[in-house]
Amino acid sequence: MRSSRATDLLWVAALALLMIGAGLGLRQPQNVDEERFLGVALEMMQNHSWLIPHRAGEIYPDKPPLFMWAVAFFTWLTGLPHVALYLPALLAGIITSLCLYDLGWRLWNRQTGVIAVLLYLASYQTYSIHRTGQIDGFLSLWIAIGLYGMVRHLLLGPAWRWYYVGCFAMGLGVISKGVGFLPILMLIPYAFAVRRGWMPVVPMPGNAARWLLGIGCMLLAVSIWLVPLLLSVYLAQAPESIAYVKEILFKQTAERYVNAWHHPEPFWFFFVEVIPKYWLPIFLALPWLIPAWYRELRRRDARLLLLLGWVVLVLLFFSLSTGKRKIYIYPALPALVLATAPLVPMLLQRWFGQRPRLRRIAIWIAGVWFALWCARGFVEPLVEGANPHEEVMHEAAERSAGAPLAIIHWREGHWLFARQPIVHFRFASGAGSDPLVGWLRQNPEGYGLVPASELDVCFDRDQAASLGETSRADWFLVSAAADSGRCEGRLADETYRFRWE
């Protein structure tokens, strides 16, 4: 069909909106990441502490705040927190689709751009990332813009403005989740291609100042948050704020990469546990794609060298870290899709060229794949039902008549769905029931929320009320009357109080 590029872009945006946005409004936070990030964003709106995130009154030091800013903005814009949580990833998926179409069209042709978008939206990891309210979906927005800017400059340039836009986007990625700088790694295969004279790479000698200005753009984006943060911490000289700066700038970046304390996995984790499932359907075509890529690389095609070289570098970067999660390698998927798209017509011709029946079957399978994926967006929220933390906290508020509630071994859902004042003794505290007993003895009008594993340590089970079950524990409501006297009741060193307005 004859179509203008503008019309194509509208269709691409509409398809991405349909596939990623299916079921939007039915979804609600279900996992700890979604509960945490929505809660942090709402607490920012409540206490106006935009530079340092908080979780139930305690500083949350694990991630920079840009994603939470975005969720807060969309909450303000829509008035619907359970919708706002998913809008950053939805926006990222739409923009990534547009970038892939445009790069496919510019590097090869319109057909390649369309195939790239379809492959991207058909990939299982796209579904698993962009349907959730997590940072990685939002991070992919800045990775995609950074990748777009680098490709426009290195393969279709010189395009210094796009290079600066890409670098600025990488800086925003850094204050979203640290690794936003990843597209800059494309300079490594670019330098190799320039040195060996590969085409259509664009040599740009004698521009050291211009190259360094890109780093300045990245630092400028980072400074949007970092400079006000450092100034406020310097002026306040609060010990907890100083500790936050050290944590977020050093421990949660370099130290976490070199010596991760969560999700330890072997070097081959991504290749064995993640790629075979999450990079479907491309993974199924690798036996044919790898020889085809090899032939094109032997012809010195710099387009594939830069794209595939960057994918390899991203995989290597995350594989060398001691901590690994399935979502980490998602930034590499768009580049892999773009390197696969120009070879798809050749593969289809090889598989189904003179077999019209097989071709029709393949078309039906692809159509069913997309239809099921879209339908799942509406069905999944109905199957999951209400968040069990919401039910537990509703029951706690009803049975305690809204009295202050002290919580131990709690998860983010308890705080997010709290309907009464809550008290806790640090999120990661392993002190158990003892500080709760001490608090109840000083506040006999209050109540405590206790998991089943801690109930018999300090309380009489007969005096406790069952509230329900979450994925981690059965929860019970206790009052001062349930105190068995078996515990000393030593008060915690730090006590935090929080209440949703």
C-alpha cells in the first residue's frame, strides 16, 4: 500500500497503544516493585520531598527519582494513580516503536521499518516489561532515544544535534536507573568500523570538542536532579541525607555492579534462562539469522556491526555483574530487532517461498499471537483480582477502628494500601516482634500487624485476629491484650510514623 511516512507513524503509534495499553485501567499494582514505586511517587506528592524519595517516612535509597517523578506527574494529570503507574512504560513503548520504524526506514527501507515494529511488539519481553509499572519500561524510553540519536549520527550523519539529543536522553536514563548510559557503548564498534573502512559508517575526525560536548549534555541531564540534591544536602547537613547520597551514588551503582547482594546468578544466566524465553520469537530464528548476519558482516556492513556489536556489549556488561535479573538485558532488544528486520523477507522466502499453504498458516499463527497477547491485557487483571495487601489492610482498619497500626516484616503493599496511621521500625529491620511489643506497651490503644511466623514468639494466638493471606505470609492483628509476656519489649532505635492524607 502506498503510504506517507507520517501515516505510517500514526499506524505504528496506534498499534503500540493497542498492544501495550490493552487492559489499562483494569490493572492495579500487584508486585512489590509496582507497589513500591507508586507508593514513593504518592508520598512525594504528599510530603513534597522531590529530591530524596521516601517509603513510609523512611528514605528510600535504591533508585534515583525520575521514574517516580513521572508517575507523580501522570497522577496529577489524570487523578488516577492506578493508571498513572503504567503510563510511563506505555509512552516508552510507543516512542520506541516509532524510533524503530524510522531507523528501519532510513537504514534500509519502509518494509524493514514495519517489520522491526512488528517484531518488537511481538517479542515476549516487550510484553513483560511494558505492561508493568516498573522502572525498566521507563528506562527503555531513554535507551531508545539514546540509541536513535547514536544511529542517526554514526550511520546516517554527521548529525550532531541528534547525537546531543541522544546523550541528553542517556543522562535522563542515568537518573532513572543508573545504566541509562548504555547507548554510548556503540562508539566501540563505531571506532572499529571507522578504522577498517566499513560502510556506511560516517568518519568524523578532528571533532574532539564536539564529541566531548555530548558527554556534557549527558552530565547536564544528570545535574537536573544531582545538583539540587547535593546543594540541599550540603546546606542541611542532615546525617540521613548524607547517608542517602553515599548510598545512591556509590553503593547502589559501582558496588552493586561489582558485588551485588541481590539476585546472584552465574555468567551464563541470560543466555540459558532469559533469552530462549523472553526474546521469542527472534530466538527461534537464530539458527538461520546467525549465518545470515555472518555473511553480511563479511561484506563489511557497518549497520549490522554497530547494532549487533552493541547488543553483544550490553549482554557482556550485564553478564559480568554478579547480580542479574531477567529484565536487565531488555535495553538490547530494540537493537536486536533492528538487526533482524532486514533479513526477515529473505527468511520468509526461504521458509515459505513456494508453499502458499504454509505461508497462510504462518500468517494465521502471527495473527493469533498478536490477538492473544492483546486479549491477555484484558483477561490478566481479571484473573489476578484484587491485591491481597489491599484486602488485609482494609480488614485491619475495620477491626482496629482506624487506630495506629505498628507493622513488622512488612512489604510495600501494607504501606501503599494503609487506611490508618502506621508505625514501623525500618523497612529492612530484622528485629522481629520485640520492638512491636515495646511499642504496644507504651501505646495500649494501638494495634500490631504480625505475620504467622512471628505470632507465637511474643503473642497469644487465641488473642489474635486473622486478617488474611498474601503471597508471603498469613497476617494477624494483635493488641496489647495479646502480649504473652514472653518478650522483653525493647524499644527500637528508630521508629517511623506515616499516614496517607
